[in-house]
Amino acid sequence: MTEADDACRADVWLWRARFFKTRSLACRFVEEGRIRLTRGGVESRVDKPSRALKAGDVLVFGLGGRLIAVRVLASGERRGPASEARALYEAVE
């Protein structure tokens, strides 16, 4: 498996991880600049839906009145059931 295989578009990953019902909602959320990404100790904003997310990345965003901080564990193959989606990330304290 190559490094490119491990990466996933931000909007697709958020949809597969079931943070959003549709990919277009995830896309709009990203375009509004509402997600912070920490990779290798450097923090930045996810500025476009096509930005690649990789295992080990930490995402922080507000959703439904809650602040969500998660570490990306896998990109996933599809939008599966909730149990499959939860395997794509872990909560960060």
C-alpha cells in the first residue's frame, strides 16, 4: 500500500466517519474553514474539501454545540455502519 492509498479527501473522510449525513454538507463545512488540522505538530485550517487527511492527523471542529477533537486512524473504504465509522478515528483528550 502506498502513501497515496492511505490519504483521503477531507470531505469524504468526514462523511465516511459519519460526522455529516451527506458529502455536500461536509464539503460546505470544510469550505467555511471550520476545521483545524494538526499534522506533525503544525496546526492549520483545512482550507478545501480536497485536502488529504492521513492516519495520525488530528482534527478539531465544532459541531452541534460540541467541540470535537479526533485523531484519524484510517481512511476507510466506504460509508459503512456506525461501528465501522467509529474505527476510522479515536477521540483526543
